[in-house]
Amino acid sequence: MNMHLDLKEMPFPRIHAIQLVSAVRKLEVITDRNYANAAGDTNSRVYENRKDMMKRRLMNPGEGVTFEQATDVDGRTRLLLSLYIQYAAQPDASWLPQFDESHASSVLGENGREWNGRLRKQAVLLFFTHFEHLPFSGLSRLCARLVEAFESIEPEGEGPIFQWRFYRKVLFSTEGDQNVVRAAKKNEPLPSLIERFAVPSEGRFMESLRRLFLLNALKNCAFGEEIPALAEIASDSIREKRASASQLMGAAALQIMVQRVAKEGARKWSGDWSNWIVRLGCDPRHGRATAEGAKWWGWATDDELRLAQQGITGLTLRFFIEFLRRSLQGTDKEPQFALRSRFLLGLYDAGKIQSARLALNWSAYQHLDRQYRDVWTVAHLSATTDETSMICLRCVDDIYVIEGTHSFGLRMFHQDFPIHGFWERPKVTYQDRELRISPRECPVFLRHDEGGKWINRFFDQLRSRFHFEWDDVRI
């Protein structure tokens, strides 16, 4: 029997594009979420609900229920790591136990080699995000598991995972931030170091790494050199950040500078470092008795504090020498400048000057940077000429000196400074006549002759009148 089947051509389906829009959008959302979940970058709504349930279990565990019992659910490690990443730094998350050794062991297990990629990624995120904030014992346990986890990865490949594997013992350590800084190549910039170790740009590890890198730059730079790290440390965003549990960044930088001056500089400030003393902390002449003084100078011994004070004194002295140079420039007294500046620097280098204060004419005072207008450093000198400024020196052996610009004569006193409270309770303004003590009332008054005989007379008077030998001063 022959059968003839004639099939009609099927009509081409006609579906309007608008009918597909909604379905395509839903498919795109599902696809994006699945890809993200596979990469560990986000969590599904179901997972977030499970995490919320774990949070509620920890907030209300019930009487006598242990941490392990309260968190005994499928996917426990991943859920707990997510909670620690999210809440470990929040002070109001008292329901979440401290990530100490016992809880870290409970969460992480005893073998990081058994972790899958998602757990490894979460553990890395916890390490970089809360590095300094985690208790030392818990951080130590986390580092040990991370080293194991990255040892189990194939050594070949590219990207952060393989960089972390290569540097695992350097990076995943309780001293990981210090290890990375020590591994920096000579003159290697911070961005290059970060890229080499694949350190995420956010988190406590990065913050600590940046602070240590800046301080390390100050430790290793040429003595007295003004480096960019100083400006960064002195900035409002860094200066009061913690360099350690007991010290702020500004204080740590001051300690490095002062100790290098003591060891490398033979107790003499050099270069530009003295310009940064106040910017990094506060004026050391105020001592440690105040909260502000203790905040920035609590680390210093009495000897180190005196050395820091000398730095401010030297800065003040250099200011005055510059005013002296300007006042004598182009006058018949210009040849005096070299001798007068050498005399002042000679006293300073020999450690004879304990403190110095400027009294500047109004024109000079106005041009002075506001950060240096500290009443302990500089006062406004009123009722004087635009050429006149003065410097008052408190020296060892209770010797006091008033020196001035232009034709001002040097005045020397012993034990009693002529202005009551000048050193203990400084004023903002002094009149010229207060400091221009009459030669008849000065124990020693010396005019600056061009031949420099006044310098010899200074030391002669110091010896004969006050019975002090300053033989170590080199002019």
C-alpha cells in the first residue's frame, strides 16, 4: 500500500520583540548572579538569609549553648567568615566572639589545604581587611591556615592568587606588613610594592603597610634630607594615625629624626629636619607636662627632649640670621654679617644656647608663615623701625644675650634677664625700648666693630666678669 504524505510548510514563527524583553532581562539577571556567585563576589538572597539566621543564633544562643553548638549548620565556615569580615571592626557587634585562638581554630579548622577556592578567598579578605584589628593569637592561626591553603595550589599561573602563593610566607604573617616593607627594593615606590605583592587598596593591612613604608623612608633617607614622606606623615590624614599601639605617626617620625640626630649627626641638627618638628607634633619646649606634650613627646627621654628643643632653637637662630643678613645688605655694616652669624652659630654648635626667642618688626612679622607665629618662638616688636629685629638667647651657666639687626649692640646678662617673665610667660608684643637696654644698665655691652674684636671681648668678659670658660666654642 502506497502512502502519500504531503506536509504543509510550517509557518515561520512571528514573535514581537517586546514579548521577549522581560524574559531576556530576567535571564541576564540570573546569569550575572550565577557568574558572580561562582566567582565568590556576591551572595545569593538565600545565602544572605542563612547568614542572617546565623547572626540571630549568635545573638541569642540560648543558655548553656556553646559557640560550636550555636553555629552547627551546613556551610558553617563560609557563613562565619562572612560575619567576621562584615562585623569584626564594629564596636557594637558584641554578639560576635573575638577572633582569638580558640574561635579562630573553631572557624578555620586545622588544615587550610582542605579549603576550596571560595573559603580561601574569604580567609584572604579577612586577613587584608582586619589585619591589625584581629587579636594576635587569632591572626597567627589565620596566617598558618592561609600558608597551608596557598601551598596546595599549582605554582604556575598569573594574577593575585599566584602572587599570594609565591609570597605566602612573607605576606601571611603577623608581621606581614613589616615583611613587605623590608622586601621593598631600593628606591621602589609604594605603588610598585603594592602591585608586586597584590595587596588590596582597602583594608587595615594596606593602611599599616603605607604607614610603615613612610616611616621606613625616613629611616633610610640621607641624614637631614627633606623627603616627600615627611609631608605625607605631617598631613592631617596621617599624622594622628597609629604607628603602633602606643605611638602616633607624627610621634614615631619625631623619634626617628631625634635618634638619628643623636647617632648620626653628633647631636647636631642638619638639613631641613628641624623645620618639621612642630609640623609633625608640637613644640618640644612645652615639655611633657601637658596632654599635648605627652601625646607627641611621651616616648622621649629627658636627653632626647633637650635635643629636640635644640632643633627648634637652631631653627629660630637661622630665622634671625636671615633677618640680620637682609638688614645689613647694602649698608656699610655688611662686612659684619659673616662674623656675627659665625658667632651665633658657634655658640649653638657648641651647645651653649638652650633657648631662643625672636622679636620681629611688624613688616617681618607679617611675612612670617603663620605656623611659626608661636608665642614661645616669636613676638611682635613694636615702636621700632622696619630694619630692626632682635633675638634673645638663654644660654648655659645662666648667661643671657640680646642681639639685634643693623646697628644694635650685643647685650649680655648673668642670672637675671632684664624683662620679668620673658621666658616663663611670654607676651605677643614687646616694645623696642623694653629690649634695647641702656648700655649703662647692661653688665656687658659690645658694639660690633668690623675687625671682630668684639668677639674676643665677649669671651674675655665671660671669663673675667662671670668666671666661665667656653673654650669649646669655635668661631
